[in-house]
Amino acid sequence: MTASAHYSIHHQLFDLPHLTPGKRRRHIKGVLLLVHGGSGLLQLGRQHFPLTTGEAAFLPAGTLFAWHALAGSRVSHFAFSCRLPQPAQAGRLHPSALLAAIAGRLAGWQGEQAWQGPYGRLCRALHDELPAQPLLPFESMDPLTARIAADPAGFTLEDGEQQAFRDRFGCDAASWRRQYALLQVLRELPRAADPDALTRAHGFASFPQFEQDCRHWLGSPCHTGDKNG
């Protein structure tokens, strides 16, 4: 919405062709992340939890987190003013059909983003549906996602799991692991005494290869990312 600071609910759609590392920070509003397509990693402390197509997460105001969007992801970000009733705890959720439909309408909205019009009414309807969503621990994952979360750098897939992975995560397993490795190097690079050794430890042949992968996946030269990890 325009002049979003004046509205109690604010929606942004992030349609990202490239890997987009996030920065850890505390948000002054409650945040709902809903993944329309692709995947990303929600960082809470030192833990990274995958969120995939059709999944969502709620983070109350004051939660310290980072959202790392993988290439090709399409994600709605809803911010709710603290004046509005909302869940008091963070959690993973599987959106109801109604919540997903409302978020999908907002993600594809082409008209005026007016608070006193259909767009604003959809935002309020989404907020009305939020309390009905059961919040699960972030560790509550289906078996495939749990395996990947347990070993994001080295997981393997059976032949029959390849298509399911693509449908859920928005890319093949090798591309997903490569992007995860880039995120790890970018996090550790500001403190690295030997950048070449660091990149090799994460599966890159050399620092120049890491730089080449940065240009491919990030769409720009490498950067040091969030020094707070």
C-alpha cells in the first residue's frame, strides 16, 4: 500500500529472481510470511528453518529473525500493527484455504491499493482469518523437509523424491544446496582469516568460483552480508 505507515495492515509481495540474503532485525509489528512459490530459510538465532510453497510463518512484534529468500521465490509479507489482536507467539502454519485464497488475491492485485476499498477489505479479512490458524513449532516439519533441515549442506534424495522436491522448494536439490552454501559463506566471510579456505570448506573449488556463483545466484558481485549472522 502507499503511505503504508498510516495503515494497521501492510502487504508487500516479493517476487525474487535471485537469492536474497536477509538481515536479522526486530520488527516493530507482527509479521506473517506466506510462500506462494519457491522456498526460503527463516533464521531464528543460529537455526535455519525451511519454508516451502504453501507454508507460512507468524512472527510477533519484537521477534529477532531474518528471512533468506531463495532464487525464484514468491512471498507475501504482511505486517500487523500492535494495536490489532494477533498471536502472541511465533510458529509455523499451514494456511487454511480461505487465508491462502485471500493472500493469493492480494499477491495478484492490479488495482488501487486503497485502505477504504476492496484491497483494504481483503487485508482486514486476512487479519480476521489469522486467529483461526493453528500455530506449530518451527521444528514441526514433514519428513522430507525435516531431513533437509537436519543436513542442508549434504542431504540426498531418492529418485522418486526429485519431483516432489522441485514442486515444494522451487528448484533442484543441487541448486538449493549451492544457495545454502552461499548463504553460509556470506555469513562467515566478514570474520574469515582465509577466505579461500572458507569457500573450499563449503564446497567451492576456490574463492573465484564463489565469486562467480555470487554473480549467478545473487545477480551481483559478492558482498559480506549481515555481520551479525
